[in-house]
Amino acid sequence: MPVYVEGSGKSIFSLPRMDYGSKPADGGNLILSTEERDEIVQLYPDSNRFIRKYLGSQEVVRGQVRYCMWIKDHEASDAYQYPPFRKRIDAVRQFRTESSNPVTRPTAATPYKFWFTGPETKNHAILVPSVTSERRPYLPVEWVGADVISSNLNQVLYDAPEWCIALIASRLHLVWIATVCGKLKSDFRYSNTLGWNTFPVPKFTDEQLEALSASARCILKCRYSHYPKTIADLYDPDKMPDDLRAVHKENDDLLESMYIGRPFRNDTERLETLFKLYAAKIKILETASKKKKA
């Protein structure tokens, strides 16, 4: 019987919540290049407290750097005292006021902040670019500190445990995303509702989660050892370093052994197992729903 995967507003396998990054809808006025940021800070050193590093999908994958103005409600009057900020805030107000989008126009009342802001990060965030090349052997994923603002071109796990990286950076997760999510041209289009919230996982023990966290750290450490190479450089299938391939293989073997006691033989076996787990979970949820209604 065919199995159809439907999007879900939350993980049906109790994985941490994945959200969209923050969306500016600002006409480009809240975003700063490195040069623009440096110029402002040179003139007004104290203004640096209103500037944060800003990463979209290209910044994550290609190591590019941009910044953004990040101003909270109680800081608006202070930030407005700086001429470069005032000019940009006024431009955002005009852009939103003149917008043809009825959802955007009301946000002209708060032109100093993003149109949509994700949850407040306390310690770190895990970023997953929404679009990625199908040539890469693994999906790109990055760990960043609380000082970084993610754009809406990434899916974000806010303050999620390290073991989530081991899942996202696995072959198992890539074949699931490639199968159930849509594509933009030939690239994979990552969806939190369709890809992450439906991703089947077994019931992990605390020891298994710690092992996956250690595996995630190994992947990140190996990547950082190749600095300044970017994710785009490191995951070019023709140029991927041998040590990085090795730690990913170890991560795959570790994770897959938690599913069936050994690594999978091929992608067909991976998908068969994932779809069986998904179908069984949906049946349990449907049965529970019927009992609740009865």
C-alpha cells in the first residue's frame, strides 16, 4: 500500500522544534555589508550593540559575511539617535507604508525591527539552509552562537541539543529530504513541516543521544580544522577531504545501527525502513485520535 507523507506542524517523533529564521521585509535597509557596518562603528563605536552578524543560506554555505541592525522595542529611541540608523529606519518605514502587501504595511509602526523575528536564542542555534545543491553528499548544517541572527532562508533549531546535527548531517536524513521534500530546479528544498517534523527516528536512549552528540562534535571539529574552507568547498563531492568523509561515515554507521543494529546496505533499504516507521507512527496517531473522539 502506498505511503503518503503529509506535513506536520510539529515533529511526530518528538524531535526539537524547528522554526523559520527572521525575515526583514525592509527594502534592504536593516541589512549591512561588512563595509557599511565598519563605517558606522568607526563613526559611532557605541552603535555596535545594535549590530549582529546575519546569516542566510549563502552565508552558511559559502562563508560570506553580512550584518544586520537588531533593535528591540525598548532600545528603539536610543538607536534612533545615531544618524545612519535613523536614515535606515525611516527608509524601512516608507518601504513598508508603501507596500502592496496588507500584512507588511502594519509593521511600518515598528520600522526598527524585522518583519518577523524567530524565537530568542539563549545560547546557540543550528542553521539548515532551505535550498541546497543535490550534488553534495550531505546536507549543510551549521552551529552558531547566540550573537548570530539567521535569515528566513534557513530553517533554525534554537538552543537544540548537539545530536540534532548528527541527524541532519546523515545520509539517512538526506535521502528522506530528497524523497519527501520538493525541489527548486534541481536543488533540494528543505522543509521543516515536511522534512524535519516527519523524519522517523527510533526511541533513543540517553547513551545513544550522547554518542550522537559526540559524533556531531567530531564532524564540526573536522570541518573547523580545514578553515578557511567553506561548506561549499568541503562538501564538493570531487574535493571532499578524506578525514571529513571518514567522520561522516562513522556518524552514518552509528546512527543507522540505532535503527536496525547495523549500517544500511543502500538507500533503498534506508527508505524502506523510514517509510515503515512513518506508516506505523501514523497508524498509532490515527488510532489514538479515534479513541479520543469516541
